[in-house]
Amino acid sequence: MASLFLALAVITTGLYAGFLLTFLIAIMPGLAVLPDGDFTAAMRRLNEKVPGPVFLVVFLGVIVFPAVALVAEKDVWGRPFLAVALVCAIGSHLVTIAGNIPLNKALAASESPSKEAETTAREGSGEGEGEGGASVARTAFEARWNILHQARTAFSLAAFILLTIAAN
């Protein structure tokens, strides 16, 4: 039974760490070159789509499966690796919940209240939100979000490595 939960822990943590790493090395660098209005619009859309049902199963599995495996594990050698992996996974989630999600919500709240006004501003300025709104929103969001994202990615990769060691 412990080996099933350990396998599920490795799988979900690997998927989650890979997802975060993809954002770190491909998505965010790709978005970084966009103009402010396009960047903020793209991040808003991504933040709307990411927390879907499949993502939530993986997000919760990263904590639940290692915790169950730790309780069920009888192998004294693997328990410390499981325990530290669980601490790393919790650390990643704490960064997400206390840091990235509030920044995502603030970015969403900074969106123009009227799509018509946004369209007018985009046509007039090429920025998407006019009056520097997109620039202000991006400045308040991007650097902080990226630093927090680097931390949660490192925690998740560490958890994955530790779970892989515990599984061997």
C-alpha cells in the first residue's frame, strides 16, 4: 500500500514540478518580451485557466500522496526522504498560496472594468489598457511573481528528487 502512494507521490510531484519548470524556463521568458498590455492580458488568461480540475488533483496530490506514503511507509531508510519531500511540497504550496495567488488576484483586479474601454485604449495607444495601466499592473506583478515562482519551483524539484530517492 505504501508503495502505491509513494508511486502516486512521485508521479504527481513530478508532473507539478515539470509544470512549474515549464513556466520558469519557457512561458515566463516568452511572455517577458511582450508589450505591457499583452503581457498582463496573457497572464490574466493563464491565471484563469490553470486552476482547473486536473490541475487541482495534481496540486492536492503533491501533499496528500506523500503524507499517506509517509504514514504507511515501514522502510526506516526511506522515511526521512519522504518527510523532507513533504516539507518541501508544503513549502512550495505556502509560497503559492501566500505569494503567487495574491499577486494573480491583484493582477486580475487591475483589469479594465469595461471591455469597450480596453478596446478603445488598445486601438489608441497600442498598450491594451491605456494611461499606463498595463505598465503599472505589470510592474507590481512580474518581478515579485517570478521570484516567488523560482522559490516554489525549487521546492517542488527538491520534493521530486527526494521522493525519487525514497522510492529506490
